[in-house]
Amino acid sequence: MKETAIEVRNLNHFYNRHQSLKNINLEVYRHEILAIIGPAKSGKSTFLTCLNRMSDLIPGARVEGQILIDGQDIYRPEVDVVALRRKFGMVFATPIPLPMSIYENVVYGVRLAGKNNRPELDRLVEDSLEKAGLWNEVKDRLRISALKLSGGQQQRLCLARILALKPEYILLDEPTSGLDPISTMKIEDSLRRLKQNYTIILVTNNTKQAARVADRTAFFLMGELVEVAETEIIFTRPTDKRTEAYLEGKFG
Amino acid sequence: MTDLRKSDRLIKLGLLMIAFSAISALFVITLFIFEQGGPIMFKYGLKSFIFGQDWYPSEKIFGLWPMIVGSLMVTLGALIIGVPLGLATAIFLAEFSSRRLARILKPVIELLAGIPSVVYGFLGLMFLIPFIRENLGGPGLSVLAASIILGIMILPTVISISLDSIRAVPDCYREGSIALGATRWQTVRMVVLPAARSGILAAIILGMGRAIGETMAVIMVAGNAAEIPSSILQPVRTLTSNIALEMGYAAGEHRQALFATGVILFVIIMVLNTIANLTASRQGKR
Ligand SMILES: Nc1ncnc2c1ncn2[C@@H]1O[C@H](COP(=O)(O)OP(=O)(O)OP(=O)(O)O)[C@@H](O)[C@H]1O
Ligand SMILES: [Mg+2]
């Protein structure tokens, strides 16, 4: 049966006095794609940032509850946050390559971890770009600034950059919201291939995308997890009326 | 309707004239300096004027080399002291301090720019000079003293401009870097500083312009001997000091030689300004 990778227990999140996540309970299985859908401001991005503790960086943000990874709560005080963040690769809505070359973008995180062996880095760059489906387009110009790539290429570069770190989990926050259909398709293809080796959580404002790639889908509404189930079930016979209303485009 | 248009035209004409007179004033000043200082440079030879080691105006020996070296030494010294300090402060305020602290400190630092230079010179004379004389030797009035005072005087420029350019780096770069497992400091070093590079360069060059042009404070602490100092503990005279010290009594060719000093200073500052503008416009393009 499915093995649990991440277990979220009674998670509450606040921005100062505003409660942005309300008592979330959710399991994420290993090597699945879990899609999170829901209207704007429903707490989807906030949920992702709780998982790798990027939420720590926002002044006034506060978390209650537990998130267990391999059975250990990541909010224990002795957790090494930098090491934790390395287990998660995160891709944001706007592709944000760092202002350096394609090559340097891919090896950035690895260099930070202290690895500098040139042939090893070369291999890593090829491998990561390959997995992200970008290698063929850039292999002759790895030294040009990453800012010169098109939006779709930049987004795949951002994917390659986290793959180079060999994360266990990949978090994507509306990764294709700014991309054209063909770039979107390329990203979705990469995700399908990647799920063999990675656990993927995909926040998307495009319900069709969830239907296309996700094994399971969770529906968030105003900070609550309304329901989570096999994608097919969510889209054909959801248990909650609110899910049905959302999928029919009644709000959001 | 027509009245409005008429007054509009008048205002436009007025502004044009003001702008024109401001620019022509600058132009006239430049022309005047070159007209006064130019001929004597060619009379005694550009080479001996610039590279001559001796400055004895009463004997008509006009070598500006000691002052050129002096200006460059003191400016370099100011940068060595002011830039690391200023940059570190800017990084701290932009990346590591609480927003409240930065909001309080930034105006305070900018206020430092408003203190008259004679006050800096006076403080240097009172505290720094005796300190150097007693602890490091030499007369106290020295390259070192001038560098330290100037280094402090350029801090506001270096801090506020580099702070602005560090803050202009979009937050998404920082988040991207941190999400890749970088620490705050690694993010600053590898992403933020390179991205703010040209703004920081402009800050350094403007600080340099400030240091090379400063006169009063330097005269008070530098000792002003017109010879190339043998160590940083020896006195030094800068180009600006040379003009200010002797203008009061100079006449004839001596006076013209001081204008020529101005010409050299003018050229050096023009070069620095051009570099600053070029880097600033490159920053704008990115
Ligand atoms: N930095 C912040 N400070 C304060 N409140 C915030 C912050 N970020 C988000 N919020 C609030 O938290 C709630 C959840 O926001 P979140 O960004 O997680 O929603 P989302 O589902 O990702 O929305 P979207 O589809 O617009 O990205 C919203 O009410 C939002 O206003
Ligand atoms: Mg969001």
C-alpha cells in the first residue's frame, strides 16, 4: 500500500491575528503528485511555505500543530532549518532565475553545500537540465545569463536548479500560471516523469491541470481543507457540495 | 482658454531661461578656469607641470606631482577606510537589522552629510592628531589622519546609495536562494551583492568624488607640506588644499598656476563622474 511521506496534524497558521490555515489534517504519500486547488487567498501558498518553513521568514507569521516528516516533527526547536529546506525543492509562480549564468543557476545550491568538483558539477548540470526537459535547448549556451531565457525556459531552469539538489519533495506554487500552453505541457511532462523518484505537491489555479497530472487532489477554501481524494473522485463525485460548486466555476 | 495657453507658454519660456542660465553659468565657470589655467601649463610644458616634483611658486617652479599623488593617496586611503565600513553598514541595515532600527538609523546617517566639513576637521585636530602623534609617531598631521577623516566623511554617501541599491534587489531573488538551502549570509554574498553590484560601484565612485573634492577638513589635518610623503604618517598636500592655501596672496603666474591646479582637478573629477554615470545607466538598463 501507499507509504506516508508527510503527515500534517492539526496545522493552524496565522499572519498576526489573521488565521490563514484552519486545522489542516492531511497525508502526502511517497512518489505521488498531490494537487492543491482552491480559489485565491484560500491558503494554498501558505500551506506550502509551512512545509519547508519558509514561513519562518515572514515577520508576524506563526504556526501551530505538527508536520511529521519521516515521523519527526519539523517544528521541533532543534531542527536544522537549512537542511530541512534542502529536502524540499520549491518552484514559484514567477520563474526567478538568479542573476547569473544558466550553469551557475543550476549548481548554485550544490556549491552552497560545499561541492566544487568540476566534472561532477558538469554531470549534475546535464542530468538536472535533462530531467527538467531543458537540456537540448540550452546545452550550447550554458554560460549565458539565465535572464535571457524565455519564461517557459526559465521555469524549467528553476526546476532543474532544485533537482540538482536531489530533494525528496518538490513543491510547486502555480508553476505554469504565467506560461503559454506549450511550455505548460512541457512542465507537466517533466512532472509526470519526476514522480517516479520524487514526492510532488502542486498548487494550481487551473483545475484542468490537476485533472491532467495529479494522483490525488486536495481542495482548500478560506484556510480550510474541504476534502482530499483520488483526483478522479474529486472531479467526478466529490463528497462536499463546495467542491462541486468550485469545480463548476461558481466561485474563485 | 487662450489665456491659459499663453501663461503656459510664458512659464515654459521662464523655465527654459532659468535652465539655460544655470547651464551657461557652469559653462562660463569651466571656460574661465581653462582660460586662466590653460596658457601657463603650455608655457612651462604640460609634462613638467604634471610630473614636476617641486613646487616653488616664488621661483616660478610649478610641479604639481606631489599634490596629484597627495590627492590620490588621501582619496585611496579614504576609500580603504570608508568603503568596507559603509558597505558593511548598508548590508546590515538592509538585510539583518529590524525594519524599525533601519528606519531610525538611515536618516541619522544621512544627517552626517550635513555636518560642515570644518567641524570634521576640528574634531580631527582635537582628537585624532594627538592620538596619532602619541601612539604611532610622526607629526600627527598626516596622510593617515586625512584618510580617516575623509573615510568618515564619505560614509553617508557610500551607505545611503549602496543601501538603496541593495534594497532595490527584488525579494524574490532572496526567497529563491533561501529556498535552495542558502543561509541569509550566503544569499547576501552570492545573490544580493552581485545583483546590486553596479549601484554599489556608483556609491564608491561618488564617495571618491566627495573625498577628492573635500578641502577644509583636509587642510586642517593633513599638514600640507608640498612634497611626496615618505610614509602615511607624514604630512601631505592635496590639489584642493594647494588652491585654497595660496589663492589669498597669489598673483601673476602663481595665480595662473593655481588655476591650472584647478584644471587638473577638474579633469580628474570629470573622469570619475563619467564613470559613475556610465555605471548608473548600466544599472538602469538591467
Ligand atoms: N505575507 C503575508 N502577510 C499577511 N497576510 C498574508 C501574507 N501572505 C498571505 N496572507 C494572507 O493569508 C491568506 C492566505 O494566502 P495565500 O497566499 O496562502 O493564499 P493562496 O491560496 O496561495 O492564494 P493565491 O491563489 O492568491 O496565491 C490570505 O488571506 C492572505 O491575505
Ligand atoms: Mg498563492
